[in-house]
Amino acid sequence: MAEEDIRNNRTRCFGHTVNLAARAFLWGEDPDSFEREAFTEAAFQVEERELRLWWKRGAVGKLHNIVWFVRASPQRRELMKSLACSQRDEDDYHLFEEDRAAIDVELMQNNETRWNSTFMMIQHAIRKREQIDHFITYLDTKAAEPRQRVPVQDHLSQQDWLLLAE
């Protein structure tokens, strides 16, 4: 068997195939172009450039940016947890015991190496929608500097949440 025949007839592992299919489904024909573009910027422009690239991704991109914003700072993580706990105490209504445990779980960030991480991030965010919306509203009213708030372009509308839930 020739080297070319071996290369043309090889079978990839199933996990890799599923990863490629999921990325193609989520991001289109050339998912790597997004990463290439994201990592070519200078270090001081990376944050804003990455945000702009993710805005092109619609509701999933907005959610990615919100999760990144919360997880980028220990203070914001703690604020998110404390707001979620205070909101839970105000509502004091839960159908399932696991909802109480989910309050303490941080938002999940998607990543390149796990094929279903974007799906898991979306699923987790949908369960925590009220806490996310409350966090954004709280920062909009309390944060003095615009840099301490979630950018307006990343606010998830009702339509965005419906798209994520589909």
C-alpha cells in the first residue's frame, strides 16, 4: 500500500470526528479562521479584538463574552455568587433540590479542546439565566466605570435567550 493510499484511507478516532462535526455545525465551514484572526492581534489589543470577534457569533458569542467577563476576575466571580444567593433568598422558591446546589456552581466557559463545551456552557447559562440577568443589571446600576460593566453589545436580549434555548 502506498503512503498516499494510507493517508487517504485512514479513519480518525470517533471523538475527533465528532469534535470536527460539532465545530462545523456551530461555526461554519472554516472554524479555524476565527482562531487565526483572534490570535494575530498585538497583546494590548487582544481583549477588545476578541470581544469583537465573538460578537460576530451572535447569541453564543455574547454568552461567551459574559462568561469570560465573570470568570476573568475573582471579585466578579464572588459578586456573581453573592448576588445569586441573595436572589435565591428573596425568591425562596425552588422546585428541585439541585437548583439550590446549582447556585454555587460557577458559569462554565467553553474551550477548544472539548467538543461539547459550548453546548454545556449554553445549557448551564440557560439554567442560570435569572442570575446572569441580575448580575448584568446590578453592574449597570452600581459600577462607576464602563470597564467594570458587561459591554452593552454583550447584553442578551429576550430573542438571544430564545435562540440559545433552541
